[in-house]
Amino acid sequence: MAIPLRAGLRGLGLLIAIAAIAHPASARRKAPPVTPDVQLVQGGAVQVDGKPFFPIGLYSSGSAPPRGFSYAEIAEAGFNLVTAPFEQSALDELNRHGLKAILYLGPALDISLESNRAILQKAVRDFANHPAMLVWESINEPSWTYQDYTKNRVSAEGLAAGHAYLKTLDPHHLILATHAPHQLVKTIAHYSKGVDAISPAFYPIIPPNLPKTYGRDKYGFHGDLPNQSASAVGEYTDKMRKVVGWNRSVWTTLQAFSWSFSDKENLKDYLLFPSYAETRFMAFDAIVHGANGLLFWGAHHINSTSSFWRDLSRVTKELKEMSPVFLSPTIKSNVAIDYIELGYSNDSSIEFLRKTYAGVNYLIATNTSRYPAKVVFRNVFGAQVPTSVRVADENRKVSTEQGTFTDSFEELGVHVYVW
């Protein structure tokens, strides 16, 4: 979402300043001799120097890292990627903590303005060889303008030319584009030519009766699909997959803020962050729908003592631990689900993904309904049926009976079954 157009302009301003002003001595260090190589493999998965990498990003689309957070705290919370300033010392610090960088080029990638070529050349010359460098970010939401959805922010042709030109300067890193939860697939595809990774940004946790703020439509919604609940995260992930197919990457951007972040609008009475359960659900919903990475936008409006930060980092630590599982091949299966009557019309709310990693089997299942569900899982196992399955992060097991097992889900519940 383009809430921070001004933030994007700050990122561009930093880059223009870099192009216009000589670096201080501390920034003129000799670059490492070997350029880190970041590539996509089958299904849009990311590899860094030949090793699988699942992006878990603290993302701010052009602005500085969250206020009051150290890079050590960000890494400890489970993140491995962060929006960084165009400063050698910042990238050095990222590298010390095992973090990778998103650098926001933004409007500089529209080379219908010829002077932008020099900005791109200088950015690549100064930062592409840094070991923390992972991805350049294109202009945020290039095909969409708030309050005039048919007006494009930049030239699609100039942007596509800029993406192609950047690739000639630096073929070793990715280009990321984030899009609003609006517009046709073909429009987004037109504005995504030449990018490696694409991200839908949808933020559904909105307090009832919240006064109109930037980024919501005339009905008070952020997205424009019929489904306005947290489970639309999966639908927007599917939409972006239609845009890029399976040879490029989808990194779903999730809500890490309250819509009442603006003190000027006196909205503190409407303060509502996603709960731990909602944050966990949205992350796993995106993964079940094939996301190759996750970005969390908005945490630069909070501080490290926030209870939301504790909830968020609890989720991101789990995501970090499970990253090798997410990166493993998806197993085709004939799993069948029978719903037990609870009085709700959620006959198809359970979605799932089967994975196998290091000889261990995983069934990741989510309940996309705002109501509870109780289901019987059938055809989960092969010839060898375990007597029970462990439910990760819940300190419990579920017994199997004749190759099936039964379990309950809370609203927007997530269970990861392991055997």
C-alpha cells in the first residue's frame, strides 16, 4: 500500500542526494570483491549464493527502519530482511546481524526521465557489491493513485525500461514491486514488467466506525475484493500469482500497524492492531496460497516496547524456524476433509498445504472462516500410519484412528500437524 508516498519520496531524496553529493570518507570503502548472487529458482523461490532463502521482511517502502529498534532486535525477532537507508554503515550493521537489505530506488527507475540513469548507475556502483544487499525496490504501487484509481503514478514503459536497464547494471540482485489491493490483473502485469518479485499489500484489520483515513475506499475498506476479512490475504496472493506465473516470486505484504497511526487525526480511541492469532493466520494463509516470502509493513509506526511487537515477533520467530519447511517441495496429496456440523455454513473453510522436510511430514492447515470449525482429515497418510500427529507450537498431539484424525479450529485458526 502507498500510505507512505512521502516515505517513498524520502527514499528517492536520499538517492538523489547520493548522486549529487560526494560521499564522506567512511562511505568510500573498497567494495567486497565478490558480488553476492541472488536468483530465483523453480516456483519463484529465492536463493542467495545457491542457498534457499525465505524472505521475512520488516518493510517500510523507502523510509528508515522502525524508530527505537536496533538491527540486533530485528534479527532476534526472526526477520532476515529490512528496508535500509542508502548508507554504507547501515548495510555493514545489517550484515553483522545476518540481515539482508531492501534498497528503495522508487521513481528513479522510471527512465523516461533520462537523468535517472545516472542515479541508477551510482546506486549500483556504491551498493550492489555489499554482502547485505538482496533486492532493489521499484516505485511503490506504480499503477494506482489514491482517490483516482484509474490514474497511473508513472509511465509503464519508462518503468519497464528502467527495470531492464537496472538488470544490465546489476544482474545479481532482485527487483521488487509492491501493488495496492486494486485494479485488474492485466494492469498490474503491465506495470510489473522486468521485476523478479511482486507483492500484494492488503491490510484488513480496521476498527469499526474508524473515521476515513488515507488508503481506504468510499466504503471504508482497504481492498476491493468481495471478501474483506483477513482471509482475503490468500486471495490477493493468488491474484499476484496470476500476474507473474510460477517463474517469478510472490512476497505477500502483511499488516503490522493500526489504521489509527495518525496522531493528527486524533484517532487514538480507534487503536486496533492485528492480534497474535490474526497475524499468525494471515502469514500462514499467504504461505498456503503459495507465497515465496512475507513482508510486514507499518512497524515503523510502533516501538520495541509495544505489545503488538511482542505478538508480531512471536509469529516471525515461528516463521523463521519453519522456513526450511516452506522452502521444501509441496507434496501433492488426496487429503479429504469432512466437516462436522457446528451450526455454521463454512463447508470449505479449511485450506491446507503438505510438505516434507528432512524426513518429517507436515500438514499446514488454516481456517479461513470467522467461525469455528471441526473436521475429519482423511487420506493424509501413506502406507505407514502414525498413532498420533504432533501439533506444532501447541504442546499437544491428536490421535489417529483408521488413518484419519479429527481436530477443531478456532476462527482464523492455524494448525501445523507434524509426524
